[in-house]
Amino acid sequence: MSETLLKLVEEYSREQMGRPGLYGWPHVQRVLRLCEKIAENQNCGVDLEVLRIAALLHDVAKRFEGDDPKVDHGQRGAEMAEAFLRKLGLAEPKIRAVCHAIKAHTHYEEAKTIEAKILHDADFIDKLGATGIATIFIKACLTNQTIEEVLENYYSEGGKSYVIKHIQWIKKPHLYTAIAKEIAEKRNKIAHVFFEQLRKEIKLNFKNKPSLTKPISSTHNIY
């Protein structure tokens, strides 16, 4: 991959992401690292150029959702990526592959390529584990929820709030690749332990507490 091309893509992504937030530039960096980690464990060929470009550009349209919740930032981001990459002279098959991966990470399209599946999984994994818990409480602050309300949300079975949706991601991650599932299981060990300890500290009791599936053992060196 041309370092010049990657640098231009990175600069464009930084410009579009704006100030750091829940899914700002640090999130993009984490997703890129996870993409590379997952790709290392694939038996089939992965186009790393397509994967890295897609990872850098996957959230360039995230800001538009703040103005209009009906916007799918995967679909809008793919349009932006297509126009930008065409100006750079990237080959059309690669542009199509990048755009498919960007659209698939928000389920605007079903992921069909290995690059799309890896990007989807990397983006999802960044919502799990300690990072996911931290994100949940940032979201709680943004929606004026207390620690007690977050805890109640964790043990609830329904609801459609911003926080509950993220909790559901932690409890039932949707992933494609085997290595991503292993990473998710290892990361999510902390979630149940954390919320049980939180429950004890603030002395709230819940009946019929749902239990998370016990993680399977793994011999892989994963996060």
C-alpha cells in the first residue's frame, strides 16, 4: 500500500471526524488496530489496503446523524468515501470494496466480503469490555442518567434508550469472525463482574438477574 495514499486518507478522515467524542478519531485508531489484529488470524486472503482504508473512513459521516437521526452514516460515509477515493485515483474494484465495507458496518448492506466482516467486527468489539462500559457511562451523562439508572438498565430485559441499546450490544454481540467472538468473550468477562460489584456498592437488588454466557477457553493470544 502506498504510504502517501494512506496518509491522505488519514488526513481526510481526521478532518471529517472533527473534535474527539464517543466515536471520534481515537475510536477510528482503535478500530484500525483491531482490524489488523483480526486480519492476522484469518486463513483466507485479506486485502489489507481495502481494510485499512475502510477502517479509516468508516465513520466519516457519523456527524450527520446528530442533525438527522434518519441518516445512516454507513451509507452516507460510503458516498463520501467513493468521491474522495476516486479523486485519489484508487482502482474502481477497491473503491467498491471499501464502500461495501463501510455500508456493511452499519448493516445498511449485509457483509459479504472478508474485509467487510472484519471491519464490522472490529467496530463492534470497540463497544465491548472496559471500553464499552466507559462508553455506556459517557452516554448516560449525555442523556442525564444516574449511575443507579444505568445499573437498572443493565438488569432490565427491555427498553430502547441510548444506554440500553449499548448494554444489549454487550450482552448479545453480533459478530462474523471466530477470532472476534473470542476477543468479545474475553473482553466481556469484566462486564458482569463490574455491574455485580456496582450493585453491591450501591445496594440495589434485582430479581431474576440475567446471567451472561460463560466464555469458552481459548488458546489464541487475544485482547
